[in-house]
Amino acid sequence: MAVYWATEVFPIAVTALLPVMLFPMTGLMTGKAVSMTYITDSSMLFVGGLIMAAAVEHWNIHKRIALKLLLIIGTEPTRLMIGMMLPSWFLSMWTSNIATTAMMCPIADALLKELQKGESGTSEDVNVVKCTTNYGTICFTNKGCEEEELTNVNLKQLDPCETDLDTEIAVDSMRQEEGHMTSLQTKSAPSKEHIQLAKAMTISIAYAANIGGTTTITGCASNIILKGLADEIFHERGLTSPISFGTWLVLGFPVSLLIFFALFLWLTLYFRGCSCFKKKKGNSEGIRDFVKKEYKALGPVTFPEVMVIVLFVILVTLWVSRDLGGAGGWGNLFKKKYVTDSAAPTLVSALLFLIPANLPAFFKSKNRPLSVKPLLTWRVVHDKVPWGLFLLFGGGFALAQGCKESGLSESIREALTVFQDLPVWVTSLLVALLTSFITEVVTNTATCTLVLPIIAQLALGIGVNPLYLMIPTAVATLYAFMLPVATPPNAMVYVLGYFSMSEMIRAGCIMNILSVLILTLGVNTWGAEYFSLRTLPVEFSDLELTTVMSFNNSVTMAT
């Protein structure tokens, strides 16, 4: 499965189905037992979150938020970069980073066009350069149609927070926002300063979207895989996993915020001395007028938008307040372990299909219609939610269960005890660094699915709380900033034509390292205290003892 995921012989969701066939054939597990691992509580949590995100996208709430933030922050070059980063970072907490980047890129593209007009002193129409590929027609900037470069990007390795199931979604989204991606290739070639500003604005969108996905449990598939595996490991010992939507914010939000600031500082340093960041009054006013025009085009806030926002706030409130750590929460009103984080999004998702989108008109109309359109229809959900992603989740859970049933996990645990002499924080740093560079060439969901069970066995083998190493491993799969194939946002920015491969590697390598260092700091300070990572629960003590005895017996026999 690792080879198939890395080489993509099959679509990665199809590869995830192999345990259903192979485990029963080899006598490892029954077909029923394998199939039961494919849909878990974590999967349902992700379903609810994605349906809510689909409603936000359907009513253009994400675009309204992005344009409003641009108006508030300002349109001077430096503020413009922050104006690109902030909505990308915030929106990717709740929607997929593919949708966020696909929505922000046309906005950045249009703003850059306004800047180009200001520089050239003309308002000539833009020439759109279209390239026809296997994935449809994509409009490029500057470099025009370069089929070879598109091949090098290898769009098949895009992942929807991330999987190749949304390869077409990643590309199509770039066309759906405002019709298509317009090119900046005008009759007069853009200046060097303009190209530098375009690089800063576009790369900041991609990187901020990657960072924002780690903030919440539902922000990225890797976090969901982490929660699902942690729930299983702790449940086997009669314990409740300390990871929930609310508790995760204690670690995820501060780490994400620190990396966000580090990103801004690094990009400012990387593009230091560029005259494009000097304030130009004429250009700034032109951009602001354009943003106002775009925001005005959205019209006044409508009733459906208000209702979706209200439901979104209710959902986040229910998520956060269900389990407040030691302070309790509304989840305590029900039987222990009966109500989980999947309950709230399921309730809110149902309300999206129930509440009418034209409620005021329904009450005012004398001849009331027989049917009323709801806030969300199933067709919208069907088109926007990457359903195959849940097969990938299930394949990972089935693979982990197969390792346990076959005894492979015990063998791995014993073999990895060689790391027990290293300080735990060093081991945590090493596994996070290794994961962040592996996920540059393998999709982050596949990396997380393969590596996380092994890391869990490593932690148990050296007598450490499994979350101590699992958390940095899962989060680090999103810290892939170097290559276009690493994440869909990277690929979307690369195909715009501003960045060469070497430039993206230089800019991304530093971000890889900075992100992992900040993550390690967070896990080993307030994260370790809040989740009690330095303490291995007594329920794991017999497992640790058995592992140590087995290891000692192996050494004695070898001697």
C-alpha cells in the first residue's frame, strides 16, 4: 500500500480498499471486521465539517469575509500581502485549503492586474493565455502555455487536504471562481518589481492556507486521522482520548498563529529591498476602489448568509464547549462516551437541509409555494465534498488494525526501542522533520496514514505517551512548502508561472524548518502540560512492561 500510494499505480482511495480483499484472503481478519474499521466517529466528524464548509462556499460567505478583511487591513503592498494571508489562514481552518486557495487566487490575480494598470498607465484589457491539458483549460500568467512545467507539477499528486480524488476539483475550482483564472500577461511585459510582488502575494496565500489547516481538528485530514487513531489506542485501554475539537485548540491555535507570524517575517525578509513594497498612492487607491467594487457586487448580506453564519457560530460553540478539559462541558449531560464531537456537526448539517433559504418571502407571500428551497441541497454537497477521502481514512484505520492483529505492531515496537536513549523532545523533533520532508513527495494523508501507526508503536516501545510523538508527526504532514506536488495550494500557485522550482524550494525549505521548530516548542511546553504528555497512563504500564520483557528476552537469546 505504501508503494501504491507513493507511485499512484491506483487512485489512492482505491489503494485504501486493498485490506478489504487481502486481510480475509490471508486469514488475518474477517471481511466484517475489516469493513467495520472504515467508518468511525472521526469520519462522521469530518463529514459534518465538510457539509458546513460546503454551505459557506455555496453562499460566497468566504469571499465576503476575504474582501472585507482587505478593506479593513488596507491595500498598501505590505498590507496587501497580509490581506492575502489572513483570510487564507482563517478560512482554511474551516474549509479545505483547496477551496480557500482557489477562491483567493482570482482575487490576488485581479488586484495584481490593477497594479499593473497603474504601473503602465493604461487600462488595456488583459490577454488571457489558455493552455489545454488533460485536466481541462487552465489560464497561465507570464510564462504562457508550458505543458512540460504542468507535467512536472504532477497534478495527480494533489490531495484535498489532501488526495488526488480532488485533482479535478483543485483545477476546476480555479476556473469556477469568477469564470476562470485570468492572465497577467499584458501587451507590455510586467516589471521586475511587479513580478516580485506577485510572487509575495501568491505564495503567501498557499503557505497561509497550509498553516491554517492545522489549527482545528476538522481543518485537515491529517488531524482527523490522528484523532481516529488516538481514540482507538486509548479506547483499547478503557480510556478516553484527550483530543477533542475544544482541547485541540489549546495547542493548534497558538502554534498556527506563531507560524503565521513567522511566515510573514520570513517572506518580508525573503523579498527585502524590493521596491514593489514601497507605498504607491495611486496604485493603492486603484486597488482599494477595485476591492470596494467587488465587495459591492456581492450585494447586501442576505437571509441565507445570515442563517449559515449563525449555524456556523453555533457549531463552533458546541464543538468548543462539549469538552473543556477538566472544566467539563455540555457533553457531561449525557452518558459517558455516548456523545462525541461528531454529534454537533451532524445536528447542524441536518438543519442546513431543513431551514428555508427564502424564509421571509415565505411568510410574506399570500400564495405560499408548495416547496421551499433549503439553505443547502444535496446536489451542492455531492459536488463539493470529496467522498472518496473517507475510503482513505478507512484504509488507514484498517491497516493499523491489521498491524495489531498480525503481531507486526509488537515487532515494530520492539525494534524501535533503540530510540529510548534519546531525549523525548529530540525524538519528537526528528520524527516531525522526517515527516515534513517525506510529505513533500507523498500526499500528506498517505504519509500520515502510513507513518502514524509506526510512530505510536515507537512511543509505546520507549515508554512514552503515544500522543507525545503522534501529534508532531500528524501536524508536520501539513508543513510541506518546498515542492508543487506537496499540497494543492503549492501547485495552484506554481502553475501561475511566477515561481521557478528552485525559487519555491528556497522559500519553502526555511518554512519547513521554522514550522517544525515552532511545533516542537509548542508540543514540549504548554502542549505537554495540558495533555499530560510526559506521563504514560497506568493503563499502558502492563503493555510497557511486556514490551521491555520481550526486548530483554530477545537480547538474552541473542547473547
